Amino acid sequence: MIVWLNGTHGAGKTTTSALLQPMLPDARALDAEKVGEVLMDITPGLPATDNFQHWEPWRPLVVETARRVLEFTGGTLVMPMTVLVESYWREISDGLTKHGIPIRHFVLHADQATLRERMQNDKVLGPSTFRFAYLEPYADAARTWLHNEAEVIDTTDITPGQAAQQIAASVLGR
């Protein structure tokens, strides 16, 4: 199974996934961003883009990487990754489903003011124009399709540990 943690930057995906992974039996974390980093390291570089998700190979490589890891290890993969383009999500989720891999899709949500505050005061990454640029696309995706496709966990007033507990309880049927 895949437990996909979606949502924009600052929602708590990375921290929550690190806390969630040990709560689920036989779970491992796989950050799909690493697949994008592999593509970014190709020399000479691939065509210029503002986001590696726009490169056509990224989406099938995410599917194939997850499929192969699960084939090798079994268990569950916890995958924290923002995907705000509906057609990209469909390509990934349809690809995983085609291989018989069940997906539990969660969106970590926080209100815009909370997201801005978290990004501004991030002690690891610091303020980032890249991250701020995704606030409006996230709001658009949330309004139009994303919140209908996933279980929404509002992280505005809860800790990443509490979010992980909610997700684990849902996945484990508690």
C-alpha cells in the first residue's frame, strides 16, 4: 500500500511522514522528490522548467520506483509529495492502481495565514519564494479537485505528531 501525503509547502508533509512511518507495520518512507533530483542531475540538463514534475519522465518514474520498492520489500510506502496538477495526480494514481497497489491519499491542509507563517519562520529552509509561489496553486487545487480526492487532515491547529496519529488510525482502521 502507499500512503501519499499531499498538500502544499509548510503543511507538514515531511515531518508528519517521518513520524507516521514507524506507526505503520512494515512501512518505509519514499520521497518522490528524490526522483526529481535524479532528473535534475542529468547532464546536459533537461529542458528548462520551474518544477521537475513538468518533465514527462518524472511521473512514470515515481510509479515505477514505488512499484519496484514495494515488490522488493512489501509493506507500506509513506510518500510525502506535493502534487497540485490534477492530470499529474491521475497519471500517478492510475499507474499505481494499474499495478494493483492500493493508495491512501491524504492532504495535509492549513489555512493560508498559517502556511505563510510556517514558511516565513522555517528554521531549516528559511523563507523561500519557490514555496510561497505554490500557495495560490494549492488553494486552486483544494477548491477544484484535491480535497475531493483525498482524506483532508487540517494541520492548522495540530502538531505533526497528532496528524501522524490521525493518519495511522485511519489507515489501520482504528
